[in-house]
Amino acid sequence: MNTAAGAAVQRPRPRPGAERVLVCLSYCGGGTAPFRQWAEDLPEDVELALICYPGREARFGAPFARVWTELRDDVVRSVRGLTGRPYILFGHSMGSWMAFETAAELERIGAAPPEALVVSGGVAPHKRREMPREDTPRSDADMDALVRWMRDLGQVSPAIAAEPELLKIAVDLLRADLAVTESYRFVDGTRVSVPLRVLYGTEDAAPFADVERHWRPLTAGPFQAVELPGGHFYTPEVWSRLTEWCTLPVPGAAGTR
């Protein structure tokens, strides 16, 4: 698997002098594109770093990860290359579980953990089998079902949908990520010690109160849950401003003013 930092870590607007780094992990079937505009919205003292999973974009020639731990270890290696400065780790949907597991693994191996963990659009990892999204297809679903699901969530643009070759690439990518997610097994007792913020849409699949209650025990550090307008991807306006929730200190964290 290609793990070269130049391919795995994308910096849309390099800021080598920035004090902190916001590191983003994408959702199932996604890449770095949905986060790139955030580079323009971040404060000058924060650099945006996007983790590109294998099999897409700059790593198109690399084979997809086959199982969850393979992808997690790939992400851990990428994030470890960014730990020269304080950093915040953010993940959306599948990325919320990957961000949590990455932070936990970094702590386990004695590497520098994030100064804060922000998870978005995901139920707590130990509850994902009890509270699955009812509309989520299996990795072995037919192409039409996968395309319908991506369209319903807004994960495929009309331009891609109109190009059979591009649409097949998008479906193959989604299928691979679904298979990885299906192999994920939460290990009882896994938790982090860093400040944890949970973001969740008012119209998303699970009740916000349950999402908040289930995530809370997974950190020994400060915790905050925030309900935001919209569904799984919020509203376009909220999505464009998620950087504010990523970079604000979690109440109770060290250095909070």
C-alpha cells in the first residue's frame, strides 16, 4: 500500500508557520474534496491537512484497504507524520469512528494524541450495530442500490452520475469503504483521554439525546455534544462553517478561555 506522505496527506493551502493543524478524515465513499474549501475559512494560525484514503484521488493507484484495521493503521501512519505541531482530529460519519479509533491507537502506542477530537454525523462506535442507518446498503448491493443511496445523501453530483466510467469509480470506492466498515469491531473498553466534541444533525437517523449519551463515556476528558441544523450532512451553510466547531476549545479543556 502506498503510504507516502505526499499522497496520503493533502494540504490545500500550506501554512508551515501555523500554530495548529486541523486533520480531517472523510466519510464512507468520500475523499478530500468536500473539505478543501475549509482551507479558506480557517484562521491564519490553523493549517488544513486532509487524509486521503488509499484507492482514490492522489492515491488512485493504491489498492483499497481490505479490512478496518488496515485502513486505521494507514491513517495512524499518516497522522503521526503531522504531530510536530498541536493538531485537532476531525472525522465525519465513517470518519467519526476512524478518528476515534486513530486517537485511541495513537494513545495506545505512546504517540502524540490530538489536542481535541471532533466527531461528526456518527453514532457511538459501540452502538453502531444496535443503531444502524436503516437505509445504508451492504457492500454486496447491486450498483443501482448504491447509486440511489449516494444520490439520496448528496454524495454524487449530476456530472458524475452522467458519466458511466466516473460513476463506476464512485460506486467501486463506496463498495470498498462499506466492506471496510462492515469489518469494524469495536473493542470493549476502548476510550480516549482527549477532549471530545460530538456534532450531529437534527434530522439525522438517530435521536440526538442517544448519540450524546452513548459518546460521552468514550473519553476521560472534557466532553461536549452539539446539535446542528439539517440531516447527515447538515445544511450547506452549516457544513461550510464546521471549521468553527472544529477549532473552538471544548469547554473544560486545558487552555479554555
